[in-house]
Amino acid sequence: MTRSIRWLYAAAVVLILGAVTATLAWLGPLPSRVVVMSTGTAGSDYELFGQRYKTILSRAGVELRLMPSAGGVENLRRLNDSRSGVAVGFAQSGLTIEAQAPHLESLGTLFYEPFWFFYRGEPGKDLRTALTGKTVSVGPEGGGTRALALEFLALNGLDQNIARLLPLTLEQTGDALQHREIDAAMIVASWDAPVVRRLLASSEVNLVGFARADAYVALYPSLTRLTLPAGVGNMASNRPPTDVNLIAPKTSLIVRRDLDPAIQYLLLEAASEVHSPPGLFHSSGQFPAAETFDLPLSKHARQFYKSGTPLLQRYLPFWLAVLANRLLVLLIPLVGVAYPLLRLAPAIYGWSMRHRIFRLYGELKVIEAESETRGRAATSDLLARLERLEDRADRMRVPNAFAHLLYHLRNHIGIVRARLQPAAAAGVKNPASPQPQGAAA
């Protein structure tokens, strides 16, 4: 293999390695085996669902570390802070907007979280009278319950000083209400929350409905109007005694935009397993849903809702699917760069070989043209140039496939020499010098 073709193939290898390196840099590192999720308070929906997600992701060899929080507000705060290490969390609709969270995306909505207003005794028709001077649990700071409760009070023209508002967790709220330690409680939780079930079945606590539920929904599109059927809390004692109108935000699964796509698909699979069964307020398969309220839907979530889990991740173990997917992506530079280079390399090499020989042909053409214009003058100089040209042709090394071109060149050099030598000999016999003195005129 000549030096030229070695350089050619070396350049091709460098280009291929560069393309592969650029592709690997674009793909980034492999997904982390540890993902941190911000959940909620003890006994909350977020905490209970987080445990189920953790079990599902462990099957794929991914550890989901659960970080308790006060609720959706704190979850969003952690997700917005890249230093917190939190990559995924739950949050109800209405707590943020895209401008406040440019690095976050949604994987879709998961379930309804109704706004429950429990009251000891009969609250009457006047909300101000019912709450004035009362002790009311509105959830801890950083929780979605507190955010919606304060919004509800403000919307009805009530300030926070009308009652004593306590930052109790969900479990603390249930115990305090049943033990007569508080008068009322505002709770944002799903129907499946044990505390909600317990309070609905209690004969000492009443559920207050929202007579103007449609108005709340009109003012806040992130809310949904729901109807709780009579007797669903306790059929034997008919709790609640009548149908109750509720308003409910939807909870979304929020992730950081830079979370690896493979982990996002894994979370979406877990969400489908956990939230797709039917419930009191939704039908089978309604959740998770490709809905957006506060944040844009991840492009990987859009693809998931359109065509499901990627093919490799559907049939291969998670980490094997991740590696196989990267190998397939690496084929792009190999096929797109290496194949054309390897196909073009012989053609480029052939051109370079012909170019070397044809360059000598060009010099031979110049010598031949000068011999025609100069005649016998300086033919010895032309023969010397021809000898040097022939020497270069003799020392040229080319592959067998191009040897015939070199043989033709040598033959043509011989033809030109045959033309020059007689002229050179004639020039020796009749030199272009002054005739001797005394010669006849």
C-alpha cells in the first residue's frame, strides 16, 4: 500500500472517529441508576404513589429515591433548583406557569385531586359566618392544599385573619378533625387517600359542596367540576346524604427538561401501570393523559402517548435497550460518513494515480511542442529533459491496475526520443557555427 493511500485511509478513519465522538457527545452519558423524586407528606397521595413508582422502577435496575416534601409547591421549587438533585415530582395544576419554570416539562396528568372542605356540624349557607373565629387546617407551607385554600378564601372575599389557619399535614388533619381539635379542614387529595375515606364515612364530619362549582371552573380552567355520589363514603349510613359538587385540579408528573429520555419513558410506563385503572372520577385508561395546563408536554411524552414505549425498550431489559439504542444511533455516522468515504476512497486514489502519470504526460507534451517549434535548435537540451522525465517515470511506483498507463507513457517517451535523436545527430554534423575562412563563397 503506497503512502498516498495510507494517508487517504488515515483521513477517513479520523473523520469516522470524529463523527462517532460527536455523536457520543450529543447522546451524553448513560442514564443515571439513581433518580430523585420529590413526593409529599406522610400518608399523602404523592408519598403513596411515589412508593409504587419506586417498586416499578426497581424492576429495571433504577433506584428511585423518594424525598418527602410539603407538597406540590415545594416539589416545584426543588425541581427548579438544579442543585437540589431532584429530577421528578408531583404537582397539581395551577401552581406555576412556563415562564416561572423554563427548565421543567410535564409527562402528562395522572389523577384528579378534589378540593375537600370538611366541617364539624352544619356550616350553614354563609361561608363568612361559618369560618369566622374557627380553627381550620389548610395544609403546611409549600403544599398544594394551602395554595388552593388561600386562593379559595381570597376568591370569596375572605382574608386569612377570619379564622385560625393551621399548617397541619394530611394525617394530622384527619386526626385533629375527628378528635374535635379543629373545626374544619380544607384538603386537596385524591379519592383514594385513606384520610379522605375516613372523614367521608364519619357521621360527625360533613362534606361541604361547592354550589357554584361551574363558576370556579370558568374562572380557573385548570379546575374540573366533579360530582361525588350520595352514599359513596358509607352506604350503610348514607354518607354523604346527597350528591356533592366538588372542584378538582389534576396532578401532573413533572420532570426536569434534561432528564434522560430513557428514564422519562420508564416513568411513563410506571404512570400507566399505576394510574390507568378506573376510579371513582375517571374511566379505565383515562390517565395518564397527554394534557398540559401549566407546563409544556415533553416531546418524549408526546411520542409515548402517540405510539407507546420505544420498540427496543418494549422487548429488551431496560439497560440492554439503552445500550442497543445508542449502538443504533452510532450507526448513523458509521453509515452516513464511513460508507461514502470507503466507497469514494478507491476512486480518489485512482484519480491521484492517474494525476501523477498524466502530469508527466503534460511535461512530455511540452517537450514535443518545443521540438516542433525550435527545430534542430537546442535538441540536446530537450533530450536531457526527456532523459530526466524518463528517469522519473522509471522510478514511479504504481499499483498493477495503473501499470499499463505507465507503460504507455514510457512508449510515448521512446517515440519522442526517436524523433529528437536524428535531429540531434544532424545538428552535430551541421553545427550552427561560422564556416572556416577561405571557403568558397
